[in-house]
Amino acid sequence: MSEVYKIILDSLSAFMVLFAVINIPGSVPLLVSLSEQGKHYKSGIAALVSLGFYIVFLYLGSALLRFLNVDFTSFAVAGALVILALAVEMVFDIHIFRFDAETTDVTIVPLVFPVIAGPGSITTMLSLRAMYSDITIILAILLNIAVVYFVLKNVYFVRRILGKAGLYALRKFFGIILMAVSMKLLVSNLTAIIQSIPK
């Protein structure tokens, strides 16, 4: 029972980290803007493709790192820096990552990539493997995709419920959470790298 309890707690913890990076509530203004510009998206397809992205990268990401001869600890440090950059964006309203897309159907680009399953969230997911088990991360992904689907299907409802102040507060709160996570990843993995250096 204690093992199940730990999986549940770890899944919720990983869910919060990924939720902060994906930041689907923070994308509500973008989704509304796209709709008002005559753009359209399919919520179900966007959710399923995003889920596929995460699962594929969860298992093939490590193989890709081995192919590139990059150890996971070094990748986790790089991931921590990406997470830190995302946190700086959210807390200080500084735009570091940008994207532009001109298309009518925005289901895949820019909705799935990079809004839902962008470089930051995929890097974060892979970096979380240094802290959590695969089953924990998969549960966290599934929970996030469920939230993503709900928001996509009810974007105007979410905007009305949260309001501008609510969306702003969420962005700042999760930005601070991401800063803390990035620092934990950075310190623990840098320590491992330093300890592995021959004296």
C-alpha cells in the first residue's frame, strides 16, 4: 500500500511540474485569439497527438541520447536550464521562446507543437526521469492530457471562470514552482557530475 501511495504522490508532483510547463490555462488567450481569426482545431486529435508525442519521446528520448553519446545527467542539467528559462518567462514576463505559424488548421502547429508538446515540456518530461519512475511520469502525462482536452473543449468557459487576474496569478505561481524544480534538478545533477570527476 505504501508503494501505491508513493506512486500517487509522485504522480501528482510530476503532474504539477508538467502542468506548469505546458501551462494550458495560460494559452487560453492564444486559443481565443486563433478562433477569432478564423483558425480552427480539433480538440480530440490535438490531445491524442500530444499524448503520442510524450509517450514516444519518453521511451525513444533515452535511446536518442545514447545515440548522440550524451549521458542522462548532463541532459538533466540542460533540461533544468530550459525549465529555468521558462520560469523566467512566466515570472518576469520576458519572451524567450517564440513561434510564428500561418495556417487555417492549427491543430498540429502551433497547438500540439509547440503549445502542448513543445521543446520545453518534452525536455522537462525527460528530465523528470532523474526523479520519478516511468509509470509515475505516464500517469502525470495522462492527467495533463485530460486537463488539456477539457480546456480545449471549453476554452471560453475557462476564460470566463478564471478571468484575466486568475490566469495571471496562475502563470506567476507556476513560474515560481518551475524555478524551484529547475534548481533542484540543477543542483542534484551538477553534484553527481562533480562527484564523478576523477580526483
